[in-house]
Amino acid sequence: MWPDNETERDFLNFSGVADTIAEIVVQANGRPTSIGVSGSWGSGKSSMIKLVRRSLEERAEDRSSSFVFVEFNAWLYQGYDDARAALLEVIATKLAEEAAERKTGIDKAQNLLKRVNWLRAAKLGAGSALALALGLPPTGWLGSVLRAGTNLASGNGDESDIADLEKGAAEAGDAFGGLLKPKPELSPPREINAIRENFRQTLEEIGVTLVVLIDDLDRCLPPTTISTLEAIRLFLFLERTAFVIAADDAMIKHAVRQHFEGVDDDLVTNYFDKLVQIPIRVPPLGTQEVRAYLILLFVENSDLPEDAGEAIRKKVCQRLAESWRGKRVDRAFVESVHANLPTELIGRFDTADRLAPLMASASQISGNPRLIKRFLNALAIRMAISNAQGVGVDEAVLAKMLLFERCGNPKAYEELMRVVNEDTGGKPRFLGEWEDKLGAGKEAALTEQWDELFIREWLTISPKLADLDLRGTLYVGREHAPLITPEDRLSSEAAELLSAMLDNPDMADRLKERLAAVPRTEISIVMDRLLERARQEQEWGTPPILEACLAVVRAHPAQGAHLAAFLRERPVTQITAGIVPKIADQLWSRDVFKKWRESGVSPPVKRAITIREKNGDVSV
């Protein structure tokens, strides 16, 4: 299993982009910088943020004095705190800690923290202040104090009012304790300007560049997103600051559009551009990158020693940097950089080679690293179920089926399940012609729900499925769809008879009396399953399965029409003369013989039919 979170280990050669971002910050030499790392959900933005930090730390001549890092995840505060105030506090607290550790700028850092706390306290009382201004009852601890005081002054108070006053006093002390002493002209606008100046002075005295790494902003609801952006704006364009914001720019613009109702797209774009000076997108993954990513994930989850896995990772990333020259990352390459790889791991490399093209192009995955991990985790869970229950599913088959389940047309997948469930061998035989033609590069006429580019490409990847029993594969994946076979609707007696006839069809005539007792609804299912087996026959003279079908017809004559329809559909090239005397005594045989004649059966078959008719051996 693979954890679904960010990592500092580069599996996709993102280090080149991360190094570029780090170099921009370094070359700014303390000038204010804001960089937006954009990409869709799961594309690797969080990992890119980690790589940027690592690159900056490696570039610093004196790591302890060049950069101070603040990592802020606005999503964690959503619903619990005001993201704007939280970001201010996180930055101020970090600088206070750095100042204390470096023993410089302590007073200015503490002053900055107090001013931020004052703003937070002012926000606490803002609701009650607004309520009083509007003539409404105040809220919070301030409301409790005013109500209690009014009651006591009017002589209507009691012990609960005294308790409210004491509690309010305590909460007021907590809210304002440790803040700056009130100033004659203290106000939010003045304090905001003072915070900016105090912040600048603190960074200058400590002698560091503050690098704020903002992540998961695109996961937030619009109010939280805007609140965080407003806090960023407070510190933007101040010396010794660098903001790296990881978010899907489309989601950010959506939040701006929701917040500022009625604004046009140009204003939304301008708002975003003012916050982000340098936009950078996470590179999308093509087939080469997806294959390399799969290979490295398999290496990470293997029994290879950690140092060997790290050596392979570095070589793969170096190779990816040369992919534009046509250099491939595949099984052969990995075997060339590390000898004696485990056989099981090599097999997984082959799986990566098969899956990579479709994982890169299928719209439901589109080379998204997080979705690739989730796919592999689902595959690992199903393989674990298979091994635990002794089902014995081949991993390559399971991977191909899981890919179709996730990305194929749902109606086509339902048809595939139905065919597998109904086939006596659990085989999707109808895929055979398509797999052969498309695999050979020829055109194939697919039915409507199957005629999609993804499915056509899926049919070409190995292993071929037409001749494989997929019942075990569907069984271990039954959280998506239950495995229901027609036998599940049979009584124990009917199921036993069916099993006996499938195993020994030539002995079926001995079961006539027991078959006659099977209800009509169940005997239809039995006949369906016998005919599914019969479809595997390539020559129709006297195959054993015909004996079983005829035994059912003798016990239930109504099933004769079912068998007759089946025989009329057989290709005339499969019909031999031996079948004629076998069915000639059946009432429905005349219609079958007529259809065969019209369809052009072989002369021996025609002669056999003619002889039976002349001798009066054909039922009328």
C-alpha cells in the first residue's frame, strides 16, 4: 500500500521545477516575491512545495541564517478558526521563536506578536460592538457582562448575574491579557500599518528571508480562500518575504468570483495576478512519466534494500530528464542499473508498461499521481483478498479489469459482468475477435457501448481476456458489483442436476425422472447454462453436451423450442450428418432441417435428412 500524501522523494523529476522556484527566491536577494504553483487536485503540488523547501535549504550557505520557513495549510483551520488571523499568528509566532533562538530582534518580534493578538481580540469584540451600534442585544462575554450589570443596577439581579460578571471579567482578562497597553489612537487601520512596519523591522534585525509555503488553498471554501489571500496581501511586497502558493488557479478564481459577486472575468484575473507575480504549473504526466512513476512505486513497495531503491530512483529521475531525446524508462532500463531484481518485481514492471499508456490518456485518471496511487492501492487490496481466500487471481488480469471498471463505459462493464456470470467457463468469449483484430492493428466493428477510444486501446493490452475465466476476478472485486450467477436462483436439487450434467453430459439421460420434477422456471435456467456450454462446441454431430440438452427436452418438451432455436443458429459448416438421427424424433426437428437446407449445409447432411424423411423417421 502507498500513503496518499505528499512526499519529499521525487519520483517524477519535479526537482527541476522545484530548483527553478528555489533559484527565483534566491536570486530575488530579499526582494518581495510571490510564486503560484498551479495544478489540479492530486497532481503533485504539495510534493512540489516540499521539494522547493528542500532545494532552498540545500542552497543556503548557512542554513540556520538564510531562510525561515512557515508552512501553512488553510484547509486545517476551516471551520475552526479565521484563516486570516491564523496565518498572521503563525507567522508572528514563528518569528518570535526564531528571534529568541538567535538572540536578536526579540523585542520587535514580541511586539509584532502582541499587535497580531490585539487584532484577534478586536475581532472577538467586533460582533458585540456592531450589535450595540445597531441597538441589538450584544453577544459573547460582553453581552453577558452588560446584561448582568443592568439587572444588578435595577435591583433585579441574583447570584447568577454576579457569576456572569465574574466570568465575564475573567474572559475579558484572557482576551486582552498580554496585549499592548491601550494607545490613545489605537485602531485596526493603524495597527495594520504598524504590523507591516514591525514585520519588516523584525526580518531586517534577524537577518532572514521569510518563506511562507501555502498549501491546500484550493480545498477551502471561498470565504476561507479569500481570508487567506487577504492575509497574504498584508505581507506582500515587503522586503525579505517570499510566498509560494500551491493551488489550482481555476479554484482560486472561482472563490474570487463567488466573493465579489458580479465582477467580470478580467477583474477576477487581475485580482489573482496582483497576488501571484510568477505563475508556474506542475508539469502534466505523459506515458513516459506515468510508467516511471509506476515503476518507482513498485520499487518502493518491494523487498529491495532502501539504498538500492534510492539509487534506482535517482537513475530514473536522471533518465526522465533525457526523455525528450527519446530515452525510455522501462523494465530494460531498470534492469540495466540494478542487477538481480526480484522476479515478482520484474513482473510488476511489465504491468506498468501495459497500464501506463491508458493511465496517461484515460480522462478518469489523466496521469494524476494521486489517482494512480489510489488505483494501485485498490489493486493491492483485491490481490490481498484473492490470496487470503485462495482465489488465485492473476495480477495482470486483475489490473486490466480494474482499469476497465474505473475508466470504461459502465454499460459495457455491466455487459462484461453479465456475460462472465452466464458463461459456464466464466469467459468473455465475445471479446476474442475484437482482441485479435485490434491487437493486429486491424479495424474491428464494436457495438455501441463498446465503441470508445479507451476501450479500443484497452482491448489491445495484454493479457487477452476472451479465453480466461474471470469469475475469480469479479469475485474479489465484488464491492463494485456482486457476482450473481444463474445458479444462485436454483434450488439445491436443480443446481445438483446441472452440475452433474455439466460434468458428465453423456450420462444425463439417467436423470430424466429427477429432471421432470424440477420447476419450469428453474429448468429454463438449467437449459441456458447447458447451451452456454454447448456454444463452445465447434462440430455438431453427436457432442456429449447434446445428450444433456435432449435429456432436458424429454423431461420438459417445452424446452424443445429453446434447443431448436439454438441449433438453427449454428454455422452450417459445423453441422455433420451424425446429428440428424439424434434429433429426428423430435417434433421441432423438421423446422431445424428446413433451415439447414436453406442455409446450405453440406451434401452428406442433406442426404441424411432426405433419407430420414423418405423412411418416415422425421416427426411431423
